[in-house]
Amino acid sequence: MLNNEKGQAFVEAAILFPIMIMIFAALVLLSIYLPTRSALQRATQHAAAAIAAAESDTWLFFDESTMSFFWETNKANLENVYVALFSGMDIQGIGENIVTETERGNLSMKAGTLTVNSDVFDRVLYKEVIITAEREFAIPIDLSFISFPQTISITATSIAVIQNGGEFVRNVDMAIDFVKYVTEKFGLTDLTDNISSAVERVRSLLRW
């Protein structure tokens, strides 16, 4: 019986078959994850750039009907800055539309729920648009025997800075005035003078 090799192939298959299944499952998941992640990243970048262009004080705009950028050549067609200040724009709706339409043109898995969050954050000296897209879909292979989740969420985030020269200058002036106020209120004149002199010494050394 010790020299009997019957059934050896079945034993080897029983050992290797689960490993081969896991490798195959990993390849399938990568083939789903990477294109979907790339498509979401491209869609969020497109949406962030489009909203930032619309909110900026340039003549560059985004046409949602053609999903492309264009330069406005007629000054009369520019929106009044004061009207835009109080009316605003539907950031959430525009972000969802651009992400959905952009991702639709990519060769990636579209099954599952797509969630898009669009926000504009004021960073005092500048504003930035943050677009986050999350797609959740079911795993096509049942890997519950290794406690693998039945669904996977893929998230992509993109950021674009709003180009607004006038607002930047205003915010810099406001920041300078705030620093002066804090310096005078808490008696930090000596501290700021010491910092200024230290910075000047470093600059002189670098010039030397």
C-alpha cells in the first residue's frame, strides 16, 4: 500500500485547486477594479475642472450638452458677477451629470450604485472644488468561504482650484489685516519682529 500511487493526481488537485481558484478570482477582481477606478478618476477630474472653470473669473466655460470646454468670445454673454454671487450654481447637480456622462463613455463595469458628492470649499486664500464618486457593485464570484465581502466600493476623488484673481487679492489683504489685529491684540510685536529679522538673515545668507 505504501508503494501504491493511485489517486495521487486527485490529492494534488485537491491541494492546488483552491489556490488556482483564488488566483483566478483575484485576476477577475483586478480586471474589474482597475478599469472602474480609472474611469471614475477621469470622470471626477473632468467634473472638477468643469465646475472650477465655471466658477473662475476667466472666459473658459464648459458646455454640458457637448461635454466639452469652450472659450467665450462675446463679453455680453458673460454672467454678471453680482448675479452669480447671489444666485450661485447647482454644484451637486452639475457634478453628478458630468461624472455620469463621462463615465458612460468608458469601457468599465457599470453595474451597481453610483454616488457623486460635489462641494466647494473656501480655504481663505483660495477656493477649491472637490468631486468624489463612489461605485458599489456585487462581486461576480462567491468568495464567502474565505470571508470575502459580497460587494466592493470603488472611490475616486479629484480637486480643482477656482481661479479668481480679484478674490485672491481680497483674501490676502484680509489675512494681512487679521495678522496685524492678532499681533496688536496679544502684544506679539516683538515676536513678529524677531521672526522677520530671522527670515531676513536667512534670505541674506541664501543670496550670499
